[in-house]
Amino acid sequence: MNSKSIYTRLYALASGILLTFFFQTASAQQSVKPLSLNEAISLSIQNSKQLRVSHAKVEQATASLKEANERQLPDASISGSYLRLTQPNIDLKLKLGDDNNGGTKSESPKVNQAMYGMANVSLPIFAGGLIQSGKESARYLAEAARLDVDKDRQDVIQNTIGAYSNLYKAKAAVALVQENIRQSDERVKEFSNKEKNGLLARNDLLKAELQQSNYQLALMDAENNLKIANLNMDIMLGLPDNTVIQVDSTVFKVDNNIDGRGVAEFEQLAYQNRKDAASLSARERAANAGIKGAKADYFPSLAVTGGYVAAYIPNMLTITNAVTAGVGLKYNLSSLWKTGTKVNGAKAQLAEVQANEAKLVDGIHLDVYQSYENYLLSHKKMDTYIKAIEQSEENYRITKNKHDNNLATTTDLLDADVANLQAHLNYAYAKADALVAYNKLLQAAGILESINK
């Protein structure tokens, strides 16, 4: 063996050792986190980006409400100026005082600067209902924003339940395929020994090895789906990407039932508890208040005013203690032909909200009915898959006995094995889907959050 070949082998060996150390280190850095469904829901609510956006909208609506309330407070302003003047021509009509010789002064004062200051206070008394309707509209919009947060929170809960179920299904698929690979390995060894002893055709061994390869490919897909599902949960819950989540499988064994309630009862619950319906109702009240506010421009505005004025013009004028008080009335004549457009726009907004409410009523009716039927279907599927597992296991047992006694072909045995695997996968998926369907029905009825507290 030449030196180059030796160096090549040593390099390959060193590379293999380094890669093994790297993967062991990476695996050691992964943290395993057992996580119940309720804990997952709590973490997803804490780390939801959508809820942060919704809370920001609530803060914005609350600020708008505060601004609307402050419009009824007095307006106060202070202003002052210091001015330099050119030499003005001043013609005083007032009689000036006598000079020392008994004559009349005729010389105008020299003015080259001036100073003045003003303070004004205005308290609105009547503005055609503009202030009150603005407060009313802002209050309802703030209420709608808070209801939107509640609705988004239920969406986050349902999405978390769906992601948790997908992670469970991915783990179940990996576990079932791994078990089938173990059985397939034993079968290949058994067939290989029989083939060597002339008890089995070569073609039958190849069929078993082909199925073994197919199971290994299925395992690759299942492990890839598991990694993606786990990463999705890490992102949703705000956990590091290398966190391996261990789901609580007992939550999928609970028989979630609806206590014999019919679809009509769930639909009635939806109309009472759905946050999106309540939010639209609040927006309708805000739109009605907006119409009142638009009509306020038809009326004059009335305010109590007060002020203080001080001025000083050297060599000419000094004003102090000039206090003013009174009532101010203002009316914009252009409102007679401009306000109608504003009112029509406000009415159009109300019509849009009412149309959305009617649309939502139909949506709630369909959502509840579909969710209810999917819930019933999920339980029917679970019952069917339980029977299918019993049938597939019995079929595999009988087929294997026949194959051992040369009464069934290898193809029959392998098909029975695949059918048994598929039956177990279907049941695992059905359990997860049943949990999702149950909570989707609760979400459609608007009671998801109250049940999962």
C-alpha cells in the first residue's frame, strides 16, 4: 500500500471522528422539554405576534378614547411678541397736553418697538353633539378592539391545539414506522436464512427487502415531518429552535363529549359568545355615533371665553389688567351644503358594518354546522379505525400462519403487514383529529377559551 493511500485513509478516519463528535455535541445541545397542551397554549398566548399587534390596536383605540374625552376640556393658549418697528407716521386724534409756554404739543411720539401678551381660555358649551358623539364612537371602537383581542386569542389557542396535534401525529408516525422496520428487519433475516437453506424463493426475499427499503424511506419522510412540526411548535411558543418537545399523549385519550347537545344549541351559544359578532355590534354602535357626529356640523357652536391682554409701546401706550369674558358663537355657513356629504359617508360606513353583520350570521351558521358534523365524523372514524386495527391484526396473524405453512404467498404477507401499519397510523391520526375537531366546535360556539382555562 503506498503512502498516498495511507494518508487518504487516515484523513477519512479523522474526518469521520470529527463528524461523529460534531453530531454528538449537537445532539447533546438539544434540550428535551415535556410539555402539556395547557402549557403550550399558555406559552403561545404569551409569545403570539398577532396578539401583540392586537394589543397595540387596543392601546391606540384607548388613546383615541382619551383624546375624545379631552375635547370637552377648556382650550387655553398664551401668546406674546416683541416687535421692532421702523419709524411710523403716527397721527393721533387725541388732544395732547400743554407745553411749558402754554401752547399745545404737536410732536408725535417716537415709536420703534412694541410688546404685547395675550392669554385666552375657551370652554365649549354646545357643539351640536359633536363632542358627545365622538366620545361615544371612540368608546365603542375601543370596546371592539378589546373584543378583537379576545377573538384573536381564541384563534391562537386553536392554532396551538392544531400544531400540538400535528406534532403528536408526526411522533406517532415515526414510532409506528420504526416498529415496522424492526419487524421488517427480523423478517428479512428469517427469509434470508430460509433462502440459504432452499426453503424460500429468491424472489420472495427480494420482495421483503424491497418492503424494508420502502419502510426506511417512509421513516425518512416521517422524521422530516417531525422536525418541521417540532420547529413550528418552537416558533409558536417562543422556544429555542433546538428544543425537542415531548407531547403529552394522554390528552388524546380523553373522550371529549358534548353532553348530548345538538347543533342548534351550539349555534345559539355562538350568537351569545362569539367575539367577532360582539365586535361588529360595537362597531355598528360606533357607526351610529359617527352619523350623529357628522350631523353636528349643521348646528352652531357655543363657548364661554375669557382672556387677559397686556401691551407696552414705549413713549406711547401701556395696557395692563385688561381682562375679557364673554360668550362666543360660531357658525360655518358652508356646512349647509357640505355636511350632507359627511352624513352620507357616515351612513355608508354603517351600511357596510350591517352588511358584514349579516354576512357573519351566515358564516356562524355554516361554521357551527360544519364543525359539529366534523366532530361527529371524527368519533365515527375513531370507532371504525379501532375495528380496523382488530381486523388488520387478525388478518396479519392468519396470513402469517398460512405463509409459514406455505398456504399464502409472500406478497399476501407483506400486503397484510402494510395494511396493519396503515390501520394503526389511521387510528393515531384520528385521535389527534378528534381533539382538533372538538376544540374547533368550541371555537365556533365562542366558548373555546373558557373551556381551556
